[in-house]
Amino acid sequence: MTEQMSSHLVLNLEGLLCPLPIVKVSQAIKQVEIGQVVEASATDPGVMIDIPAWAKTTGNEVLKTQKEGKVIRFWVKRNK
């Protein structure tokens, strides 16, 4: 059973390699209001390390990360 999480913006970053997933998430987070969530899916395994590191340095928050086969889905809340 998968828990549903509310997202305000959904990105498909599948097939993109570093640094593009981070660049796209960084641009997208500026399009939502503080407190809203960006959901993204990617296939680059580097996002498992890169997204939490980026969120920490920018003051945003990774709410959840989920891996389904090669697809990594993550939800980032804008805090600033």
C-alpha cells in the first residue's frame, strides 16, 4: 500500500543525468509557495545523495523518497 502525498508540482526527470535533476528541482521549487511540495521522479541513482544534500544546503526538506525499480520518486517541501 502506497501512502498518497499531496504535490503542488510534479516533475518527470527520468533519463536525465547529474546535474540536470538538481537544476530542474532547484528551478521548480521557486515556482511553488513556501510550504508547498514538489514531487519528482528520476532514474539517475545519484539523486539519492544529491537531492537530500541540495535540500539541506537550501533550507528545503525532503519529505519522502521512494524507489520503485529504477525509478526514484521524491517529495521536497519548500521551506524558504
